Amino acid sequence: MKNNILIYFLAILFSTVACTDLEENPIGALSPESYFQTEQQLEEAVLGIYYYMAYEGMYGRKLYLTINLLDDVSDIGNTGTKSYRVVMNTFNVDANNTLVAYDWLYTYKCISAANSAISGYDKIEITDQDFADQLLAEAKVTRAMLYFNLVRLFGDVPFIDSFVTDPESVASVSRTSVDEIYAQLIEDCEFGIEHLPDMYSSGAIRCRPTKGAAKTLLASMYLTMGDYTNAAKYAKEVISEKADYDYELLTDYSQLWYADNGDTKEHIWTVDFLAGTSWDYISTIVMPMNTDAAGWSVMVPADGLYDLYDDADIRKAETFLSEIEVGGEMTPYTSWRIPRRHYAKFSHPAVGAGSDGSNSGYNYPLFRFSEVYLIAAEALAEVNGGPTTEAYAYLNAVRSRAQIADLEAGLSKDDFIDAVLNERMLEFPCEGKRWFDIVRRQLGSEVYSGDDALEQHDFDPSKHYLLPLPQSELNQNDNLTQNPGY
């Protein structure tokens, strides 16, 4: 994915930081008018979006930390880590927080790359209409994923859907409502369903969105919006068409967590990191410090999460790291510098990674096939006023792979949905899913207080479901308003 032409293209296109984070055409940048002539150049631009998503400011470290530290299943391990990480975990974040600034800035940089490709589509000489339309669909669906993150983190945000040739045109931009943004994202995903392939020439390529990825993104968006009919519709389509997309639940859950395995049939869409080349700290953040792994112990499982897994659950051993070599001798976590279980997920970097696990070679999952089953189960229970036989089957497919007993019929709607949310919590820790579940189900007051809380935090539901907008943005644009409470 990281070819020299692509790196060169991005180095020029985004070589300077703009006067405002929304400026998409810094001085000296290549614009669609001057750069795009061929389908090859359009493809290079599309690949550039994926390159930026793998940047340290995105899933390589900053965004990865934000979407995991906010939830109740991940905690700060090394309390001496940078303070902007600690306050993100404890809901003491403010508008000057470094993670907030990076999440905003680099997501918009990725959107800028997508808008460049989308604008470039109209400039090229098309020799293969289907291929050109596929590239346009890739850019639109990826942009939809990026905006999906923004609205879930910040709420209403400026919606920029074209390449900005005049920075002044966005200098006073206002926030666009979440509903308006979702309407465009749905349209973009529907375009993707029409024009994206079922799979690429090699089924191992999962870092580029496919028809199945577009449907999965739509299902996730509809679930978040509370449109359970459409969430069920698209999730069920992905399940019924799994052979077309080459999707399956891996029998061996552990194979998901070794970077050298790359993408598997369970991966629907990933962010591709190349060991020794891309700039990421996915492994470093979770691996234990002062051990032979030489990690940082920044993010660890919350105390109590381990005990929520059934002893028969095969995910338990693959989620938690309880021993590792220290000075060449296998040592239990109780004797580590940070004496807590760490994440085993993302703790097996690829050959060629740094000695501390940096440049890990992991492909970070945006969506795995197991999530589609759980979306379908939850949505069907909502649509039907309670769990159906089909809803139980979808939930139990995930439980069966984990080698734990099926959930027996007879639950109320609320109890079944709680069971689905619990299954999502056990299936996806450290994968950036739990916080968004807490937000869409408004669970903050419940999960951050009380005897059963994995983490006790002073959570204010009138404030903490959204992050503040970066103060640097507000200082430059009087038309941007701050989120309540900040």
C-alpha cells in the first residue's frame, strides 16, 4: 500500500499545516485542477487517504487512544504517561487537550484527501468507467467513515464535501447538524454499494472498502441513529452474502491478533500498517514496560474486566496478557513494573517492527464480521419488540465461536439487548467500539458509577458524551460554537 508514488503525492499535497485545520489547499499543494489527468493518478490519490488513516495522528496512536481511553473497559496503566492521555480517561479533558486537537485536525486532513480524490474524478480522462466509479466510491465511503467518527466524537461539525481552493471560503464555516451529515453519509454509502466490488483481486486486501464494507458501515450508522429496521436490513444482507464477500468467523480467535497474519476472512475493513514503514504505536501502547517487550503500558484493561469472561471463553486468553519474559525469564504480571494484566490484543507485532513494538505491522480493524452478527441481533430485537429466534441465532454465533454456552430463549427485550451489549464489550475491547456503544445507548451514568462499574469516574451526562471542539479552532472562527459544559 505504501508505494513511493503515493508517499510523494502525499508529501506534496499535505506538506504544510494550513492556517486553519479545514484549509485543504496549502500554498504549493497540488490541486485537482493541476494534478489529475489519469485513472492511475486518481487511484494514487485514493490510496493516499488510506495512508493518512494509518498516520500516527490517526489510528496509529492519537485517535486510537481517544476512542479506547474514553470507554469503561480500558484504563491508564502507567500513570506517569502524558497528562493529556490521563485526563481523556478520567473525563477531565478540556478544549486545549492534545488528543482533541489531533483527532480534529487529522480526521479533516483525511477528509481533505478524500475530497481531493472526489474532485479529481471530474478532471481525469476516463478510459474504464467501472474502475473510475469504483475509485470515486472508495473515496466517498471512506469519507463517510471519517465523518462518522467526527459526529460521534464532537456532534455537529463543519461538513466540507469538496476540495477547498480558496481557504477564505472555510474561514468562517459553521457547524452542520448531525442529521444533515448523516443524510449525506448514507447517500455516499449507497453509491459505494452500487459501485464497489464484492472483493478485490486478492481477497486478502481489506484496507480498501468493498460493497460489504459499505453495507456494514451503513448498518453501524443506522444502529447509531436508532433506525433499527435499516440496521437489521443491511446487517442481514452482509450475513446472507458472506460468501460473495469472503467473510467468515475464524474458528481460531487467536489468529486475529498476530500482525504477521495480516487481514483474515473475519476482517471486513482495516487500516493497513506496514511493519518497519508506517508510523504507529498500536503495540507499544498496550505492551508492558520494563519487560522484554519494551512497551509503554499506556493503556491496560480495566480492573474487573478479566473476571467478566467465562473461564471457558477462548477470548479470555487472547485478550489478556498475564505473563511475559523479563530478562529472558517468563514473569507473571504481578511482578511487572505496572503490576496489572495488559492487553494481549495487538501485543504480537510483525517481523520487522521496532524493538518496542512500534511500526507494528498490525491491520487495525474498523469492522470485523462478528460485529455484523451483533448489529443484526440488537436491531432485530428492537424492531420486533423483543428477541426473535433469528436474533438469538446471530448472538449465539458469536458466543459459539468463543466456545461458551448459547444464550437460552426467554429474555425480555431489555435483557436481550443488555446481553448483546455485554457480548460486544467482551468481543471488542481495545477496538474502539465500547465508547460509541456507551454514547448511543446513553449508558455513561450507569457504567461509570455504582458497585458494578469497571471504572469510577465523575461522569456528567449533560457534557461528557461529546468532546470539546479544539480551542485553536474557536480562536480562529467566531462562527464555531463550543459543546455544552466546556
